[in-house]
Amino acid sequence: MKLYEYEGKEIFKLVGIPVPRGVVTDKPIKWDGKAIVKSQILEGGRGKKGLVRVTEDVYNTILELQKLGVSKFLVEEYIPHYREIYLSCLIGAIQDSFANCNISVDLDLFNGGIIEYI
């Protein structure tokens, strides 16, 4: 099963995990203040591909991303931070059950793009 980011955050909310205030949209919207516009596509590396943008102009940012072929967006309040942690889990079965989880800290801003695995 693959989930868009907004779908995962809906599940988080159901179990009481706090998530930033946001909306899902397929068209440009007006937004007061700084926000993050996150293209909703089922692949990694969206930030490095320029598909996640911090902006004061959500409406025009969505217009720009639509020109790149993106059709769905998660717009969230901007929360200042100094690092991000990414979590991905793969659970499946071959002969026996297995689970594989990776947590990585993207240190692009701190040490030239090296990904640190914990």
C-alpha cells in the first residue's frame, strides 16, 4: 500500500499524533502567512526535485508546480525547524515475515548532502 503524505497525516491525527495545520487542494488557494506547498506524488525526493516549497505566495507557487504536471498539493503552516527526520517502513513477506524500517536525518544544510542513517 502506498499513501500520499496527506493520507498518512490523516492516520496520525486519528491516533492523536499532532500534525501541522493544513489543507489538501487541486487548485491555487489564498493563504495568509508563510506556508509549505508540498506536491502530492507517490515518490521520494520531492524536496530535492523542487516539488516542496516554502513560500509567502501559495497561490502562485501552486500555479508554478501545476506547470510541472503536479495536480494535488498539501499546503501546511510553516513551522520553523533546524532539521528533518524521515521515516520509511517496509513490511512484507517472502518465506517468513520481515519488517525493515529506516530512519534518516537529511543533513543537506549541515554537511554537504550526506544522509545519516540511524
